[in-house]
Amino acid sequence: MEIRTATISDLDAIAKVEAECFPLAEAATKEEFSTRLKYYANHFWLMFDDKKLVSFVDGFCTNSKDLSDEMYANASLHNEQGKWQMIFGVNTIPTYRKQGLAGELIKRAIFDAKAQGRLGLVLTCKEKLIHYYSKFGFVNEGLSKSTHGNVEWYQMRLTFK
């Protein structure tokens, strides 16, 4: 498996994986990914099996401490010098799940955020995934202000010491 950051040439594959992983109300569109790649392609961690994209993690950097719905829609809010690495999506196509692939990408995002001098990472997840992200050191901060996709989200934070 190869891990690398994204380029605009990965747009179609990224949009396809997202559509396989999230319900329509929660999934980012191809157009949204195009804009995200323009602003922060280096904050997309992609995993390939040969030449097939099978998993990815993405999110931008900001000085805002909390993840908001506006961040999903407005990639221009990315600040390369931002103190927090936000995680907007953790995606693995169904046939590749339960193999630790997303976990490898999360570890890579954590490693890179630390190496870049960030304070830590922030993500939101559904209640059933709180235990999963806890394994990586994320701490549940309770219900998020986010109502993205009309779903109840929990904000989780990993703070570097």
C-alpha cells in the first residue's frame, strides 16, 4: 500500500470513494473536493492498493479551536500556519474496511501535524465511533455544534503535549 498526499489529478478517485463511504446528505461533492484540493491538497492523505484509491483522510488547518459546519463548505478558510489540523473525513471503501488502513492514515495525519508544529487535531464523529478515535489519543469533548448532514456529531481532540 502506498500513502501520499493528493493532487488535482486524484479528484475523480476521491469523489468516488467519498460517495461509497457517506450518505448523500453527509458526502462532499466533486466540486467541493475540487476546491479543497486547490487550497489544501497537502492535507489529504491517500492510500492506494496498486493504483486504486482505497482510503483517504482529509482536513484543513486553522487557528479556530472547534470544527464548524462552515469549514466543510469553505475551503478558503484553510490557514497553512493554523495551529489545529481539522479532520473532515475518514474514508475507506467497504471491501477494504477492517484492515487497519484508515488507522494508518490517521497515524500519518497525526505524525505530520506534530512535525508541522500544530497544537493537535480535531474531528467530529458519530457516537458509535468515539471508542475508535480514542485509540489514537483523541478525547471526546461532547456534542459538537456541527449539525452537518442533520446528524448528531461528537467533537474529539488530540492535543500534543
